[in-house]
Amino acid sequence: MVYELPLPELTYLLESWGEPAYRAKQIWQGLYQNFWHAPEQFTNLPTSLRDRLGQALRFDAITPSKTLTSSDGKTVKTLFALLDGQAVEAVLMKYDRRRTLCISTQVGCAMGCVFCATGQMGFKRHLSSGEIVAQVMHYARLLAEGGEQVTNVVVMGMGEPFHNYENTMAAIDRLNDPQGYNFGARRFTISTVGLVPLIQRFADEKRQVNLAVSLHAADDALRSSMMPVNRKYPIDDVLAACRDYIEKTGRRVTFEWALVDGVNDTPEQARLLAAKLKGMLCHVNAIPLNPTTGYSGQPTSRQRAEQFKAILEQSGIPCTIRMRRGIEIQAGCGQLAAPALVGRN
Ligand code: SAH
Ligand code: SF4
């Protein structure tokens, strides 16, 4: 698959065909600057080379098979069919001048967070780096047609990116390439469920990519009941890894919190969270739960959300309450579950 190769490997392949190195650059620019996605579009190449390229590398490893647009037109969800019959979803959010993509890294997820639609479907497989890159290129092309560009990419779609660490980072590096798409590392945000060894690795690599960590509860009993991974990596270990990350990189961490009515939106949870985060370079993103079929929890009211935020802010912890967006097309946080969509329609 063509998006699977970094430029040096593409160059190597072209050289093995007896082609000059500049041909690889032409293909690279066609892919990542013109967003061409079929061999026929590379009209700057001799026909024989175009044919050979099409025979050697797949250009259609992810195919948009369905698109849903929210009634306000601001959220667009695309279902992509993969070559093995699996499917994943990605979401484009158009708010103000931002054009934010939410992309997937796995089909399903092995982490089993009880409130999450992707978790409820279980783990199917990792996406390859090319399948991750291709999601971004799809939307880059779509936006370019209207004279627009992707401004931010959040790795918060289906799957746990740190469980598929290598492919996720390879995809980011490829999109980051100054000779290609040149998408700045700082415009990516990766969200993890809190896999401690990989937070440590990410810290050591000193990447410029923003880090978000899903907390959702401030004590181990509650967190384990919502997120089974907490039994392996308890909250204090996660926070220690985050402190280490902040120290090594000087970068702020975002903590995510899906507010569930009567479960984790209580003043006690807010106070405990404030105590645990005290003095950290961090920010809390709280979002009323997006209901999913496999979980009985309900979203917090705005009033309770504001109360939660106020308690954090009294302790000097910045907190934003985020809106629930794309809900009617099941494009909200944690609502992505491609097979359900395929099955329904
Ligand atoms: N696996 C990663 C990233 C994908 S989920 C992670 O868990 O961080 C992206 C975010 O959506 C996470 O913060 C996740 O906890 C949150 N989320 C999952 N299900 C949700 C739901 N039903 N309502 C609100 N947020 C949800
Ligand atoms: Fe996986 Fe993230 Fe969903 Fe948890 S919240 S099941 S880690 S996708």
C-alpha cells in the first residue's frame, strides 16, 4: 500500500526498478501535496511507470463507504472499508476556523472501558501506519477541494493508540515529513487510556505531539470499575508517568473526564482529583458522557458539570467543559463503532 512507505523506502523501490530518485519525489509530492490517490492521476510520470506503480502498490487500502453529516453540517463522519472486510470510522469537525480530524488507530479496542462503544465491540486488529495516514489524506483531499486545510488531528477515534504505538508514530512521522504533507507535530494530539510504559517511552522520545490521558475517576475502585486497564496501571502510576513526561518535555498534559451522572461527577471526585493533580502542568477536559447502547450511565447535567469545574478551578486546576458534538450521527467521543453502523444500514 502506497501510504505505508516512507520516502527513503519509496526511493529504494523506484531505484530497484531502475528509475531515478527524482521520480520518488514526484510521487511523494503527488500523494502528499496534491492528494492524488490513484495511479492515473500521476500524469507527470510516464504511463509505463504509472502502470507499474499501480501494479506494485495498492492505492485503495481504505475506501470511504459511507458518510454521515450532522444537521448543522459541522460534523462529518466517514466509514472506511478496509481490504480485509473490516471497517473504521473517522470524523471531521468544522468549528470556527478549525478543521479538526479525529482518526482511528485500531479496529475495535482491547481496553474494554465500559462506557465506550469501541471498547464494547472488543479488539479486532491494529491499523497499519498506511491505513492511519490514509484517513488524514482522505479528508485533506476533501477539504482542499473547498480551498480548506486540516488544522488539527486528534488521535481519539477507534482504538488505543499506545497499544498500536509503532504504527501510530510511524503514521505521524510520515504526515510530519517536510518534503510531503508537512503537518506539524504540535498540531497532533494523542489520547491514551494510560498505558504507563508507553507514556514513559513517549516522554523519552520527546515528541512535540500533545498528550491527553483519559482519567475519568480519581480513585482506583471507581476507575477500575469504568476502565479495566486501571487494575494493571493504577491511577497513581499513571500520574507519576505524566509528571515524569512533564518534567522531561516541559509540555502540558490534558486529562480527559467523561462526566457520568451520579458516578464521577460528584464534589468528592472533583476534590480528590484536584488533590491528585495539585501543582501539575495540566488541564482537565470534561465532557458530559455520550450515551452508548452497552452502558447504562447518563450524561451529567450542565449545572453539575459547572460545579465540577468550579471545584477544580478553586484549587487552581484549569478545566474546560466541552460540548457534546456530532451526537445524532454517533460521531461523539467514544461513540465510534463501525460494525454497528454497517449492520444497521
Ligand atoms: N483509546 C484512547 C483514545 C480514544 S477514546 C483513550 O481512551 O484515551 C477518546 C476519548 O473519548 C477518551 O478520553 C475516552 O475515554 C473518551 N470516551 C470514550 N467513550 C466515551 C463516551 N461514551 N462519552 C464520552 N467520552 C468517551
Ligand atoms: Fe479503548 Fe479508549 Fe474506548 Fe477505552 S475509551 S475502550 S481505551 S477506545
